[in-house]
Amino acid sequence: MNKIFARFVKDESGATAIEYGLIASLIGVAIIAGVKALGTSLSSTFAAVSGNLTTQ
């Protein structure tokens, strides 16, 4: 019984999977933030172009 418990304590494969999951979620958050900032910038650019086209 002690050997099984000792092997369970030494097993770190679950911790590694959690770490990879956290890294992937942080990368996802960074991508979402970047796309949102780019979308806002593009929206204002297209609004400016549209405004210039309608005045001429």
C-alpha cells in the first residue's frame, strides 16, 4: 500500500497537463486581446474612410 501511495505522490503527469492548460489559456487571452484591439483600430479606420467617401 505504501508503494502505491509513494508512486501516486511522485507522479507529476497531471500537474504537467494543468500547466500546459494554463499556458494555453493565457495565450488564448493574449490573442483575444490583440484581435479586439486590432478590430477597434480597423473599425475606426473604416469609419474614417467611409466618412471621407460620403462627403465627396
